[in-house]
Amino acid sequence: MSTDNRDKDAGKTDKPIETPLIKPVKTGVLSNLRSSFLAGIVVIAPIGITVALIYWFVTGPMERLDRFVKNILPAGDSYVETITRAIPGFGVLVAIIAIVLLGAFAKNFLGRALIKIGEDLLDSMPIVRTLYRFFKNVFETALQQSERSFKEVVLIEYPRQGIWVLAFVISETKGEVKHALQNAEDTMISLFVPTVPNPTSGFLLFSPRSSLKSLSMSVEDAAKLVFSMGLVAPEFSTPEQAIQKLEAVAETARRDKKARLPIFGGRSE
């Protein structure tokens, strides 16, 4: 092999081979059909599941409650009884009114005394008292309006420093846990850290307020983020971007107003 040929071969090997960093994906008919099918699933699945759940709730538990209340109502005038039984949801309405009246009765002195007697009776039953206390605590926690339960979304470093997870603020730490941590320099906060993609399970954490990063997103948006495993992120704009959007909207409205002036007999500037 001559010297010139060796030089040419060396030049060829030394020259870097240029390859694109991202190869373009060739889309075919099947690929387009697959993407369209998945897009259709994304659209129809939430609507179908929501309609199915509402239909099941209305035709299942609500219908059984309506039928049960209508059957236990005292028999009266045949004409009135026929009308009330023919009205859909009349039994549910009666049940709601009865629950409201029971709640109003439970808030006065006599009602509290009778409820205390009933709770003492349930506490004397070994298995029943465990179930009653459990469900009572669940409903009192879920329906209590005085606390800021699940009203704030924060970030906390968990399970180690440098890794952040979403958490829901329950309230300030109370009871024996608060007493055990009373020497802490900062206010201790009770947090619920949900698991992904099932937020019904998770971890109860107690953390200083200073260790949390507050977020402006709502609890619903945070739940969507957890359900979707981080794929559905809520829309967010920095203060600068929000100002720019407001200025753009104001400028568009100003232009539209100028364009509409001649239609109503005004003069354009």
C-alpha cells in the first residue's frame, strides 16, 4: 500500500462520524391509529367512568334508600300516599331532613345526654365498641370544619435529604406527640404523605414548619398529580409570567375595543 493511500485511510479514520443526536421517528398508519386510539381512551375513559359511577350511585344506594324510607313511612290518606310514592327521590329527601333534624337535636343538652348514654352502652360491647370508635373517629376527622385538614399542599424532604415528596397538611401536632416534641424550636406539623398512584394509603409524618415548602396548587391538583404519577401537572406561572399574560390580555381587549368603535358610530383613534 502506498504512502498516499495510507494517509487517506488515516484521514478517514480520524474524521469523526457525524450522527444525529435524536433520530426522527418514522410514523406509519398503524402508529397514527395507535396514537389516535390512545387519545380517544384519554377522552372517553374519565367521562365513562364518571357517568357509570353516578348511574350506579343513583340506581343503587340512593334507590334502595328511597325505597326503604317510603316503606317505613306511616300509611295515611291513599291519595297522598300514592303521590308521595310516585315522586322519585321523595324518600331520599325525607332522609336528608331527618338527618338535619337529628344533627340539630344532637347539639343541644338533651341530645348530648342521650348520645352519651348510647355511647356508654356501645362501649360495654367488646367488638361493637371497637367498630364504633373507629368509624366515629373517621367521620369526625373527615367532616370537621374547624381545622385546616387537607387545605394546604407542601413539599418535604422524604425519605432522605435531597429527595422531595408531596404532602398534605393535616393540622398542628397535638396530644402526646406534641408533648414529646415540645422542646422543638419550631411548630410541629402533622402531615400525610400519599403513595403513588393510590393516595388512600400513605405515611403520617411530624415535621417542623420551617422544613416545609408551601405550594400554591390546590388539594385537587395535587391529587391529580399523585393519581397520574406526575404526568398531569397543574398549570403554573411565575409572577413575571402572570404579569405578562395580564398585559397581553389588556392589550388584546384594548385593540378589540378600538376595532368595535366604528360599528357603534364612534370614531377610531
